Amino acid sequence: MIETKTYASRRAALLAQMQSGIAIVPTAPQRVRNRDSEYLYRYDSYFYYLCGFQEPEAVLVLVAGDEPKSLLFCREKNLERETWDGFRFGPEAAREAFGVDAAYPIGQLDEMLPGLIANQPALYYAPGMDAGWDARIMDWLNQVRAQSRTGVSAPQHIHDVRTSLDEMRLVKDAGELDLMRRAAAISAKAHERAMRATRPGTMEYEIEAELLYAFRRGGAQFPAYWPIVAGGANACILHYSENSARLDDGALLLIDAGCELDGYASDITRTFPVNGKFQGAQKDIYELVLAAQAAAIAATRPGVVWDAPHEAAVRVLAQGMIDFGLCQGSLEKVLETGDYKRYYMHRTGHWLGLDVHDVGEYKIDGKWRPLTAGMTLTVEPGCYIRAAEGVPEAFWNIGVRIEDDVLVCAEGCEVITAATPKSVADIENLVGKD
Ligand code: GLY
Ligand code: MN
Ligand code: MN
């Protein structure tokens, strides 16, 4: 759990970086799925990071300066609406529970914001994130500009509030790491459950159901992204999402699935044989990807640049592709020409946190940034071989990815998803053993 004082210190850190000016951070809108049914609500990650408030129709306003202030605008209490839709804090209880300096009904936003923006030297928000908010914030700004002849000044500078927030979110604190470890543990159990439930003839969606059951049963609120359950040739479609095919005896099954717990994502991929026994070429490719992942994890430590794990994985994969006759020529040539990209076309990882593809720059001043302790990322090499002329037939339709979530430590790294079975022996012992 993230403590109230942690949210307060995040707001204080942002206010200190701003020095002066006003920041406006709205939460996400509720979205209609069809007619009057809505998608399950998920708050905005920036907003939630700064205050932990989970209701829709809320805006956080931070005013920097000598006396920095945090103001929350939220829905009023409304016993009739609460009978239909559930509990609402209301401004008074929200102020107390979330430790902001003041809270107001969301209905007062248009009335109060021009006054709060007036005479501030700078305005911070997230331009382009939502067209509705862009227009509304510009309208408040123009209302202030219209008062210029009365001596009121409008902000001279407009900044993207995400520049500071992305860097803050990139390095996780103890509370965040606790949640990420717990999300990882739930997802690891879900993968084990999926392995146990798999046997020839099972449908991909039946395995999807096992994953979703295990996520919710473990206390997670959502899948962090929709699970990919891809049997046989479907594993070579990187963003396969139908999950509707029958799992054939002799095929591999690739599962990319992770839950979201209290806002924090996990992201795990495992690949295993539907019948519980890796066949020759499947085992070759599986062990190649496993070795590539081990090399990438070994290259994940503070001080190395972001690209180092990717480079380590690519070297191992490219050499294997040459050894198996999938690529021709020397290792240096295959790396230089990028010929390996025929079978490995994505990068080896991404930041992980409140968003599955979390925020944070990968390059600083045009150069890959160094890893530092507290950063969390995925390490997910793969190899995807479609049936094609010139490709040795034994490898056709083999798609393998192995993905773990990794925390950069003071020295080296910690694989927080390590409990998810991964060795050939562990997998063969589990698949089909309900
Ligand atoms: N599940 C999304 C990814 O692995 O990046
Ligand atoms: Mn990933
Ligand atoms: Mn994934």
C-alpha cells in the first residue's frame, strides 16, 4: 500500500521542481462501451500517482510558490447517486483521507480555475492527452488573458507537467516495489495455473479464463493488458488477441499475461508445449531464447545503458540463428545487416510501472540512458519463425518469447517474476498436471 504521506511527498517534490506556477492534473474520464454501459473505470496514472484518489470526475490542482498548495476537485456526496453507483468521498472526506490542503466540488472547477491561474507565471499540464481538457484549460487561460487591461496577468510559460512526472515515476519507491512484487506473485501463480490446465484440444480462451480467474482470485483489479494466449502459428503474431483457436498436440503455446494490482502492472510471457514435452526444434529455439534472456538479465545493472540488455540478447539470438541455418554469414555481418530481425523484430524490454509500457525517456540527449537502482523494466527476448521459403521446415511456426520483470538494484538486478516456471524441466513437470 502507498501511504498518504508518500503521495504528499510526491506532490511536494513536483511543487519544488515547478518553483512557481500552477499545475492542473485531471483524472481519466469514464468511457462509454455502448449506449449507457461504461467500461470498467481506471483512473489516470499521473493523477493517481500524485494523490491515490480513485474516483472519476476529479482534478488535482497544485499551486507552487512560497506557500505551496494541493487542491482536489471531486464529486460531491450524493446519497441518491451513491445508491445507484456506490460510495463517493465528497470534498470534505476526500480532503481528510487524501491529505490535500483543500477540496472542492468538481462543479466549481470552471468558476474557480481562471482565478487560480490568474497572475501565475507558469501553467503546467499534459497537452494533447485529452482534447476536451486541452480546450477547457485553454478556455480558462483565455478568460484570464481577457482581463489583462485590469492588470491581471496570464501565465507566460506553458510546460508539459509530464516532463517532471515521468522522471519521478521512473524510479520506484518501497511502496511501489511492494505492490509490483505482489502483482508479480499473482501473475506467476496465474501462469502456473495456465500450464497445469493446458493439454491437447484445450481452447485458447479456456486458458485465458484460467489466467483471468487467477488474477481476480489473487486480488488484482484488472489484467494489466489483455492476455495473449497464442497456440502454434498464432505465437508468431506479436499482438495476437483473438484467443479463439484449439491447441494442437505437438504445438507450442505462448502466453503473455500479467495482472494490475492497485494500479501497478506485471508483464510475464512463458512459452511451453501443449502436450508437455518440447520437440527437437522447439527445444532448440526455446533454449536459445532462454540463453538470450539470461544474457540480457546478466547485463541489467546500474551504470550500464538502457540498450545493453537488448544488445546482449541480440548477440545470443543472432548466433543461434546462424547455428540453426536460419541466418547466413558471420555474427558481425548478421548483426550489422540486421538480418536477425526476420525472426526477432521487437526490442528486449520497456519500463514497467503504473502503465505496462511505463513512462520515462529511453534516451537522454540522443544517447541511451544509464540504468539506476529503483528502475523496473521487462526483459523479453523472443524468436518468431513463420513458414516461408528458404526457412528450414523443422522451425516453421515456432514462436517463443520469455518475459520477466526486473528491478535494477544497487548491484545487479532482481527478477521479481522469478517464481514463474521457466526451465525446460520445470515446465515439462507442470504442463497438463491439474
Ligand atoms: N504485454 C505487452 C508487452 O510485453 O510489451
Ligand atoms: Mn512486455
Ligand atoms: Mn508482455
